[in-house]
Amino acid sequence: MTTNEDFIRAAYRTAEGDVLDLEGWRNSFTEDGVFINKAAGESFKGDELPTVVTRFAGLFPDVHREVVRMRDMGDLVVVEVLIQGTFLGGPLPTPAGPLVANGAKVNFPTSDWFDLRDGKIEKFTCYIEQNVMFAQLGINPDFASAVAKSAAAR
């Protein structure tokens, strides 16, 4: 009998850079299943689900998800995971323009929440620590201009 932990680990495996099993990824979800990327404010359903995997692998071809810990609460599984890879793809869209691949290594934390139904993913909500990923890619916030704008607005 497959446990929820085994199932989630297998779903992650389909999205690894050296695997990219798009059919397996899609089949991990219920027919009406949804992936929600909270950091980017976007969601994917049905035939759009592989987009999540291909987009990320397009940035980090060697993407790997290292499970730190997993809490199985029946129909809800919460995972702390480190997303690791090398920025060799892209470009990565940013508000200032596209960031081209720079070979930066990333290893940033993520919290993934899986709502399961009948042994499949009904809802996968992903909370990427985008600020950590950006810093590892060399994208640093411009605090000085934000403070200057704030002071000018007074």
C-alpha cells in the first residue's frame, strides 16, 4: 500500500530535472486538480499543469527538490522542501527586464501544501521563498530607491 508520503515523493520525482515525466506529473492530480503558486499569484489546472514543471526546468535544468520534513495529516500533507538547481536556462522575467542565465546555484526553502482526494492531488499550494531565490540569483532589492521614494512622498 502506498502511503501519502510515498505518493508525494513520487509526484516530486516526476518534476525533477533529470526525469520530467509530464504525464506522470499530470496524473498525480485529480481531474479538477489545481497547482497554486502563491508567490507569483498564478494557478494551473488540467492540461496547464505540465507548464509549472517545464517552466521551472527551463530555468533550472538540473532542478531537484530535497524534502526536509513532511507532515501527513490524512487528506492534507505539508512539506518543507529545498529547491535546488543551477540557473542555466531562462531568461527569467523580472520587472526590470529579463535576467539571463548566470550559472548561479540556488537552494531555497519552500512550503508545499497538498490537499489529497482519492489518492491524488486535489490542490497543491506552493509557497516559494522568492526573496531567497532572488538573492541567490543575484537579484537584490533596491532599498535605497524605495526609501528615497518614501521620503519624497512625505
